[in-house]
Amino acid sequence: MTPRTNEKLTEMLLRTAVVVTALFFLSSPVLIKGTKVLPEIFDVCATCHPNATCDEKTDGSGGFTCNCMYGFVGNGRTYCEDKDECQTSSYNICGRHTACHNTYGSFYCTCLSGYSPSNNMAIFIPNDGTYCHDIDECKVQGICGEGGRCRNKPGFFECECQIGYQVQNGSVPFHPRRDQAFCKAVECGPPPSAEHAVQISPTRNRYGSMINYRCKEGFLWRGGDNMSFCGLQGMWKGPSLICEAKCGAVPEVPYSEIVWQNDSMALHRCMNGYYNPGGNNRSVCGHNGQWNTTMHCKELDYGINDIHVFNEKCLRWKAGTNSGKKEDYKMVFIGVRDYQKIFRDERRRYFSSSAARPEVCLDLLPATNYTVNITTMSALTSTITTINTSIPAPPVPEVTYRDVESPLPTLWLRRSTCSLDPICLYEVFVMPVEGTLVFDCNSPRTPHFFNQGSCHGEYIAAQIQLKDVGKEMNFTIGDQQYYGQFYNAPLENGKDYSIVLRTVCQWGQISKRSCVIWAKARGLYPEESCAYWTHCPAAGSVCPGSSSQPPNAISRLHHVCNEFCVQSPSTVLSLT
């Protein structure tokens, strides 16, 4: 008990005595005359709760007040309850990695599992600066067992296996105090054997163990690895050494030479003028100490004879008689065009064949003169031949068929450019429609407008070189212009015509044609139609009649014929 407590207790006893005395006099039936009664004094401290202290007021007003002791909460007089410090705070009053324990009127702290207090005491309160720090369990030697590797984590630890060990009865990571898992060394079992070799190092079968080997007497180490290694998966890797028997000198093969050799193998090559008809070109030293040789050389029968061209792009020839030996050929073919001076198609092709009459087809371009050089790679002999490819049927351009009635109908086409354009052209045929239209696309006829026998014959209105045409073309029928040597005459009024577009490609004496109906048209030229024009008579002849022909027709046709007869509805005029 402190002096302060004794002083307060004495004061409380004195006050209690005064109160008792006053009550005695007040209750006495006999009043003492002349005695002065003092007023009643209230004792605050007597009303304090047992878990409270009576303290002087701090506001300067004098007197005392009841305050709950540390660890309790209440009004100090009627109740003072235990304060749960572990729950009332918005944060962990003990700090990180701790557990708070409430007691009657107080509390204490402990560290969580895996942590240790900095003051090394089992319990503590936070106001002394104590905190909990992680326990490094990995400092304990062998905590994870043989082959284990410890990994410390905040508040705990875990184990895994070192290289060369595998976990048993569980999986990694594991905890040795909680799980039944443990690490066991990887073992590969008995080491493997090698053919014609013996083991020369002690047997160890754990991971990382190495076994050395050597060849037996009478054998030579020719390659491979002479070690075997126990791997992480519990399996031996190797050995791969090759032990070969000693056979002595390499045997000779007639008409051949040795290009490479060692104590166990030799490579042979037939001399020039000879070939290997099928034997192995290697001599191998066998396990019996003898050389195994199957190669022999046979004289070559050179030559590429009796070359024949078929299907325009294919070749067939008679090969040398080499007993079915496969021959390698090199073909060089060069193509040129007399109508296209800058054109040159030069390519090579390699192929092999064991046939007595080899055949090969080449991817040649059309309308091209090719020179083909064939070389046998074994004998390096060559033969040259020529191939002239023909022209194909020309492609039909894309047109839009129209049924028009116009003085000058304009037609359209679209086409793709081609390497054969220099030898191709378009011909625009105009054919009066009378009954069934019959047109022979392959006919070589090229009728002129002025050479037709009557007003009802077909004629060519234009001849246009494809090399002068772009990807698209518009053409107007009857524009009275010359295209090549052909006159594009106006269509006769009221007459129906069929317009046919013919594509012609010609190379040398060979020509190919394709046709498409371009349009159906009706003429609208009443003053300049075929009804006025008949034919050009022979030179010096005179056509009877008058001079009533329209002047424009006369002037336009004068340069075509030296003498030209024109016919109007009532007159015939001779032009000179």
C-alpha cells in the first residue's frame, strides 16, 4: 500500500466518524440547548466502485471523483467492467505476427507459430518495444532429412529434394513434421554392357555416377562415347562406343581406287570409264577379322542416241547399256522467239533414270524455238536437239454483248496481256443478218468492204494489233476510218448486223483463231449506205448514168478505186 493510499484511507475514516456522530445527535430525543448543528457533508470517495480509485479532480474545481482502474471501463461508481484490449482497438495492439490474450483488468501478447519475441520471453506487452520476428528453421542442420533442401518462408518452412534425389510418399514441397514425405537418392541399377567392350571403373549406380569402358583385345575403338552416366530419371545414358575387329590391309577392287580408309572401313570409287552396277562402295572390317567387299566396276557404255520428240514438249532417247544402272542427267533448254527479240527462256532440269529408253516432259512455253542439251553426269557426254512449240488457241477477251440501234455504236472489251501479243491481232467482222447466221471462225478469208460482191456480204471493219491494245478497248462501228488495210464503213440504215470479234495469232505458217459475238446492231445512215456503192469496175471502164451522186460519198471513195461506180436510186455515175 502506497503512502497516497494510506492518506486517502485515513481521510475516509475521519469523514465516516463525523457522519456517524452527526446522525447520533440528530436522532437523540434530548436537545442540548445552545448546541449548533453542522450541515451534512457528502463523501464521494465512499461511493467509488471497488475497481475504481478516488482521485482529485483535475479541472481545478476541488473535490474528488471516481475513476476506473487501468484495464477497466465504466463510470467509476456504479460499475467498472473489464476492458478487452484485444477487441477494442482497430489494429492489432500486440503488433504483426502476434496473438493477443485478454485477462481480467489487463492483457498480454505471444508470437504466432514460426515467430519468436525479440525479448526472448514467452509473453510480453507491446509497450516495452518487443516484436515478433521470423524463425529461420533452415538453420537447423538436416531439418529436411538426407537429400532435402530447406526453404524458409515467413512464419514457416518447406522442403524439396536436391538434384539426384526424388521425393517419396508425397510431393514437393513437403513439411517433414507434418507429412510422411522424404527424399531418396536416384539409383540407376546395374550399369549396361557394351558390345566387344569391358568395364574398367568401379560400379556405382547413384545419380551422377560414371562408368568407363574399353574395347576388348583384338578390337579397336572406332567411335562413340566410352562412358555411361546415371541420369536424373534413374536410367543409364551410354555407352555408345563402337569396337571393331582388326582386319589388316584393305583388299583391291579391279578398275577402282580407294578414296578414304581407316582400320575398319574403306570407300572405293570406280575409275573413269567404269561404273558400279549395284554393289556397296564400302569395304567393312567384320567381327571375324575379314574384309567384306561387294563392289565391282564395269565398263560404261556411253551415249544418248535416237532422240525422239513427242507430244511437242516431251523427249525420249536410247540410253547406254549399263545393266540397269541409274543414270543422272542434266538438261539445259534455251528458248528464243524470232518475233520477240528480247525474249529468252533459259532453264535447267536434273533427273535420274535407270530405264533403257528414258522419257522426260518439259514445261515449255508456246510459240518458242528451243535448243535442248542433255548431259550424262557419269560420263559427261552431251547431245543437242531442238523443239519448236506451237501456238495455242488465243484467249477470248471479255466482252459485253449489246443489242444497239445507233449511228455509231461503241463496243467494249477487256483482256489480259500475253507474251504472244506481238503475233496476234483482232479482226472486227460486220455481217448483215439475213436468216440464220453462219460464220466459220477458222476460215482464212479476210474480206474488205470494197471487195464484197454485194451489199449483203460480210466484211472486216478493222484489224488491230494486240501489242497496241491495253487491258481495255472501246471500238466504234462505222466511224469511216481505216484500221490496218480495212475500212470501217457506216452501217446501212434499217439493216441488222452481227458484229463478231475474231482473235488471230500467227507464227510462221501456223495460225490459230478464236471468235466471240460482240453485238447486234441496226444501221442509221440513210444517205451513205451500201445501196449507193456497188463495186470497183475494171480500169478504163465507164459506168453509164448521170452525176446526181452525193458529193461526200464521191470524195470519200475516190482514193479507194481508180474508177468507182456508185448507184443512187435514179442514177449511176462513173468516177475517174
